[in-house]
Amino acid sequence: MSETTIDETGIDESTIDTGADARRAGPAEPDRSPAQVRLPPAPRIPRALQALAFSASRKRTIGQLVRRYGEVFTMRLSVFGHTVIVADPALAKQLFMANTDDVGNIQPNLSRVLGSGSVFALDGADHRSRRRLLTPPFHGKSIKNYETIFEEETLREAAGWPEGEAFETLEPMMRITLNAILRSVFGADGAHLDDLRRIIPPWVTLGSRLAVLPTPHRTYGRFSPWGRLAAYRRQYDEVIGRLIDAVQADPNLDNRDDVLALLLRSTYEDGSSMSRQDIGDELLTLLAAGHETTAATLGWAFERISRHPEVLASLAAEADTDGNEYRQATILEVQRVRTVIDFAGRHVYAPTFELGEWVIPQGYSIVVAINQLHRRSQDFPDPDRFDPQRFIGQRPNTFAHIPFGGGTRRCVGAAFANVEMDVVVRTVLRHFVIDTATAPGEKVHPRGVAYTPRDGGRVVMRRRR
């Protein structure tokens, strides 16, 4: 009798049929039971080396494995454990459209740093109920109310930009997007928001880096990264508690249109309200997810357009009109060629989950490699070319272009971020002339969860006279 091995995930590896084994053994039986596990091929690389390579350089590692093993394969990762990597839009669609009882949010996820009350921590009916509360402030007429904020914050930040000298755009974009989300969430400026401006940036930077690492069993005090993260969280909770008290005491609460007021007035279908802790966790999620990734995309936008004179000329001409078709196409192309968040995942809760020809067992993670989807030549001819024209007059395939993720867990603030990027780029182009650059494009820098320009998206601008 052969020995059966069960690892720490509780999966009996003697019952698993890998794709490579199946191909050597010939075609599968036509009446194969749906419960028969059949995994995609796995790299013949030691597990520890797989985990190390993924942690050190996700994009490069996944890109090399896609070229060698195709658009679906199995890995063993230190954070997610047994993981199936997907770079096929058809399989991504199948995953994102699956029953949420069968596949839920990937485990672990950003709730490790955002809190148990964050939308990232919820699954199934709880997740759907929370999204219904969060959706109104970030869609339709609500976003139109924020456009003035986006423009004001851009002009306020741009007042101090050097003229005729190269400077990094990433950090200014970080300040613009943070101030914009703070004003949109809390409705006004003031000392409390100054406290959050001090707390949020270092917290986001540290949390983003720790989110892709295994969580220790203890924080090891204030001198460890996890201890510092906990200290930032305590400061944040104190400030948010005071802000909630102030908004609840506002006699004009019912007439306010900021996000915090809307959340305080919102109720679930059973009439209950969000707890203060859940509101704090959700606001932290909005502040963290709502500013770093948008700022990174804007930094890449200025880096890209400064190196493509024809694109820059078209954008500058359009900025003086009421149109935004070419600007929107440019944003889509920036999101494609410089993907800021490179993966979205799910966790298998059902006994097995059928993904194309494969059958994935309970306990596995399935990760969609967004960067690889965005570079498929089948969907984007000459994928390395920066060409906004490919999006003029046509929208990308829904599951081939997913910068905000997909399915029921698609970023709730996607429309907010899109309008913000549109307004920021338009405002800059209306007030500045951007010099074209001949230097090679900036390399990609991993900033924890997000990818940013290594040199900060450096450009040279001159004020329009």
C-alpha cells in the first residue's frame, strides 16, 4: 500500500490528479465523477523556491511560468497555500461569475490589515448586504458632487510644482487623492483630517507591504512592523471615534451628502445599522484602497504620456474642450500596460469547483493574474505598445481588462476612481504644458500590493500662459 500524505491544508495529495500526470496517462474517463480532483500542471520547482519567487517578484515569476506552462497552472505559495494561477479571460469569467457559496474571498486577504469589519472580510450574504450600503456614495449623482473637490485638490497641490524642472508626480498624486477621498468621506476640512493626513500615508505604505507577507502570531512590540501598524491603527481609531461623534451630533446630518453621513444614516434590510467598529474599518478601507492605487495609476499616466508625444498632443487638445473620449481611452491603456494591482483571487469553499477542464478541491485558492490578462496578444495586438487608440469607439472585453477586479468583488469605488483620474489629468493639462521625454520608460517598482513607477513618474511641466 502506498503512503498517503496530508499536508497542513488538510488535502490528501494522493488523491490529486495533476494535468501533467493526466496527459501522460492518456485522456480522462468520459464518466469521471465531478468530485474527482484534477489540477492544472505544476512547476517542477521546490515549494519554498516557488513561494520565495512569488513574494520577491510576482509579475516576473508569473510571466515566466505562463510562458512555460500556459494560462493555468498550480503553485504552492507561503501566503495562500495551494493556489491555481489563471491567465485566461474565459476562466476568469467563470471564476468571477461563480456562485459565492462555492467560491468566496481569497484567504487571507486585506482584512488582515483593514479590520474584520471591512468589506474584504465579508462573504456571501453579508458581503452583498454591505456592498448595497457602500454603493450609493460611489455612483451616479453622488460622484458628480465630488468633481469640484478633485479639481480643487489638484490645483492646490499644483500651486507648488516646480516649473521647467523634473519632479516626481507620484507623491503629489498621493496627496491629491488622499485629500480628495478625505473630503469626500468626511465632507469638510479641519484638525481631525489633518490628523488623518499624518496617520494614513505611513499606515498605507506599511500595510501594503505587510499584506503580501505571512502574518506572525504576535506583533513583537512597537519596534516590529506589525507593532507599528497596530500603533497607527490605535491612533486612527481615536480620530475616527471623534469624527463619528461630531457627525452624529450635527443637526444637519440628514442633509449631508458625505460618505460618513450616508453610512451613519444607512440601514440593512432588517433595519439594523453598521456598528461603529464596522464603520471605522470600512472608512479605513475606503481611505487606503481609494487613494494609493488611484495615485499610482496617475503617476504612471504622466510617465507614459510624457514619452508619447502624439498621445500627449491629443490629450492637450481635448482638455480644452468638454470631451473626454481620448482621455478615458488613455486611462484604460495606462491601466492595461502598467497594471497597479496584479491579481484578484477567490477561495474554494465547495467540496470541488470545476474551472474549465480542471477540478479544484476545497481549500485551494484561485488567483487571476491580471497583468497577464492585460498582455494577451489575442485581446490586445502588439500588447507592449502604448496605444490609447485601441480603446476608441470600443470597450475592452469585460474579463480581459480588469484593473478593478471582477464579479461581485469588483472594487466598489471603481467609478469614483475613474472620474477622479479623468478630472486630475484634465485639470493638469488645462494649466500646464508637459514636456516630452526621450528617456527610457521607468521600471516597475513593487510597493507592497501596488506597483508604481520606480523613479516616481518624473516629468517636466511649464505653466500655460
